[in-house]
Amino acid sequence: MTGWDAVWFFIISFTIAAALPGAGQGALIAQVMSRGGRNAAPFAIGMVSGNFLWLTAAVLGLSQLAVRFEPVFIAVKWLGVCYLIFLAFKLWNAGAMPSVPREADKAQGFLSGAFLTIGNPKAVVFFGAILPHAFDMGALSLQQLSFILIGGVSIDLAVQTVYVLVAERARRLVQSERHMRIVNRCSAGIITGSAVMIASRT
């Protein structure tokens, strides 16, 4: 596969993979619904950053390294699960309106989003399966390498931004404090479900 066929194959495959709803998207939507799109942005950026790490690993041929150090990534996965449960607990007991986020909250949001994707080494296997169909991985040019990494991040960021915008639009329909408490507790339930999904992955 060469030229534009390879480019479109990569774009379409990557977009579909990024857009498929999963535990990460469920947690992201819950974050937006309870805290607002701007406050949930670090979480989304963390998710994209984690995927960028795996995409880079796939391009550099480090799939076997991910398998070899699987216990490390299992530990990261469980850290992510624990932090999601902690977030769910905070949301369940949160007030009706979100507080102004601190720098520490932003950092924690970024790390929790990154934990979700870094703790899933199967992502590098997926990227490693897709990329060879579009590019000659043994003879990548600097231009192709840049396209894969920049294009992958751009697509992922665009898809997650759409999730954030849609969830933010739905959030604006919630006006009363009573409804906001219901949203917070439903979001806590979604995040807990996402944590269970991640924990059940082998």
C-alpha cells in the first residue's frame, strides 16, 4: 500500500479506533458532566498522551518490550483503577456546583487520564498491527514518522474533543442544584463502571 491509499488507511483506521466508546470515553464523559469541559481537559490530554506513548512504541518496534514488561503496565493499570474509584468517591460526595480547580487537580486529572491508556499495553499491539499495512516499518522516512506521530495525536485529540463538546452541551441542560447532584452521582457510577471494565481486562 503506497501514497494516498496508505495515508487514508491510517487516518480511517485510527479515527475509528479512537472514536469507539470504551472505559476511557465513559470516564471522560463523566468528568465533563460533573466538572465541566474545561476542568476535564487535563484528563482528556492525559488519555491522548498515553496513546501517543504507545503509538511511539509501535513505530519504534517496541511491542515485544511492552509484553516483556507487562507486570509494570499491570501495576499502572491498577493505579489507574484505584484513582478512578477515588474520583468516583469524590464525585458521589461532591457539592452541587464544581469548585475552581487547583493546579494539583489538573495534574491529577492528567495523570489519571494517562493511567487509563498507559495501563493498556494492548494498544501498542493494535498500532503494531495497523501500521505495517499502511507503511513499510523497516524503511520509514522522517516525513512518514512525523506524519504517523503528529497525525495520530491530532486525530485522537480531535475525537476526544468531540466527546468533550457533546458532553458539555448535554451538561448545559442541567440547571438546578438537585439535578447537578444527580449528574454527579450518575457520573460517579459511570466512572466506577469504567474502573471495573479496566480491572476486568486481562
